[in-house]
Amino acid sequence: MPHADFVHLRVHSAFSLSEGAIHIKELAELCSHGEMPAVAITDTGNLFGALEFSETMIKAGVQPIIGAIIGIRRNDEAAGRHPGGMNAEPDYLVLLVQSEVGYKNLSRLSSKAYLQSEGGETPQIDLADLRQWHEDLICLSGGAEGPVGRLLRAGQTPIDQIDGAGQSDPQNRPPVVLLRNCPRGGHREQEGDEGDHIR
């Protein structure tokens, strides 16, 4: 595969219920046809497709990157609670695996999200969980759905509001996701702008 300046790091497969529809074999075919050297699978809150994804991509000559989108519980006063006592919807972070250790940590975090969330509540973890089990995980800011995007929309300064921001990265350099977007109701200038860009 040729060098690529861009790699899709936020792909929802059919294992993301109501969010993704593409099957793993179709994704492998698209990557091969598009000469993509690597691709990440980041289903919401689960790793159900990880094994099939890894085996299929390797056979297709594509580097598999395993990840997931994990909900992070909001503890700020503005979060409040929904009717019925449920917590507000969480912020979302993209977590990508670097090694077997990272895979085990992501599996642990995904399981904790379901086990420690209340019934009917969106599965989510505490930021403290991420701090504890961050080894060999790359944490992306999550774009508009992440804590940085939410705080910027609210006119707040993220570095002052996110307790311990960056502590999940051993060198305190968490990657930031930049998205090309258009005004509501507008149109994109180019097709294929929907990927996540890391700077």
C-alpha cells in the first residue's frame, strides 16, 4: 500500500447499533479499492467487531487499528440530571489501541461503562477510570461531541474546566481532533471531508 497523509480513525461498523451499517468485509474491500494503508474501527462503547476486523484487514493487506468511542461522565454543575434522575448525556472520547496492553485496558473500560452505569443510562466511565487504565491508549478529543468541543460551544476555556485534561497521556500531549465542518444548512465545499484530522 502507498503512503497516505490521511487515515480514517473514526469508522462505525454494523456493530454500532443505529450508528453504523457497513460490514467488516465491505470495509476491507473499500480500503483495498481505495489503496488505504490503514483504517480504525471505533464503534460506540464496544469491541464486538475487533477480532473479525483484525483478521479481515490483515488478509486484505490493510493495517487494522482497534478503538472505540467511550462516554465520559460529566461531573460539572451544568450537567444536571434528566427527569427520572438520570445523569446528563456524557462527553465522548475516541480511544485507539497501541498494543495488547492497550487492548486489555480498552476492554476493561468498555466493560466498566456498562457495569457501573445506571439502568437506562448511556454507558459511561469516570475520568478517573481513564486515568487509571490509560496505558498504551491514544485518546482523541472526540471532536464536537467531546468535552473540548462542548466547552468551546459554551464559551468556556477547556483547559480551565476539564479536571486533569491531558493526564491520560503520559507526556501530557493529548491529540486534538480537527473537523472540517460547514454552517448548519450549508454544503461542504468538497466531498470526502468527513474524516478526523489529528494535529
